[in-house]
Amino acid sequence: MTYTVAFDAVSTVGLESSPVADALAGLRANEARYFRNKYDHVFTVEAAADAPEVVDWVHRILREERGIVIASRPLEATAFQVEGIRMAYVFYRSGLSVNVMYSLDDAGKRAVGFKLAEGMEVPEELASRFRFARQRSKLAGTIRGSFFVIKNAY
């Protein structure tokens, strides 16, 4: 079942099994607000079990680019296209959000982003490999994020 993420009233729908459900919901709402304001795109998600192709694509990129396997269980996923960019998101039980920004133009930008909201620990599989910068969000408190550039074609 598809869920439209609202950013005016943060909801934990679909994220209830996460020990940091409130913070993860704020992080998800922050992403929804960004895409609504920048691209006029309505951010929807579905249970990860209903979007295996999205989860598999993101996991393949992580594994092949950097040898990363996320230990936490994926709760929700989404994929969409805006202005020639394929976007994919996976939200994990641990509170981690992984997004892939993949320009359809071969000369465009392609990257994987990691985000954690306030109170979330950096997953062990990322802690020694990435530095996380901080930014403030009205919806998610302090967001910590990092990224890497995708080098291969997917």
C-alpha cells in the first residue's frame, strides 16, 4: 500500500517498528518537503517488501561501489523520476535513510546519500568509512548526512 508522506503533520505510519520511529518520520517528512518545494513532487513510499526492485537496486549499488551491506531491515522504499534524475530511497529500521540520485544523462551527477536524524547512531558498517556533517531541520531536528559519488553505470 502506498503512503503519501505529509510534511505539515509528521506521522510514523509504516515506521512504527523502528526504535527511533519519531525521528525517522521527521527525516522522511523533511525529504517530502524538499521534493515538494523544489520539484512540486508528492513524496510517496511503500513497504519495502512491496518494492523489492527498489531495495535491490539500492543494495546493489552499495555493494558494488563500496562493498557496503546495511545490517538493518528496510521498512519503506520509493523510486521516482524528477527532471531527468532517477531517485530512490530506502528507510531502515535503525533510522538510516539511504537515497540514490542517478542522473539519466551520462554526464550528470550520480551519488548515494546517507542521512540520520537526531538521536540515531551511525551504523557500524558506515562509521569507519564516512564522516557525517550536520544540518538543522524543523521537521527532523539535527540531521547528519554523508554521501559518495557513483562511478559505474546502473
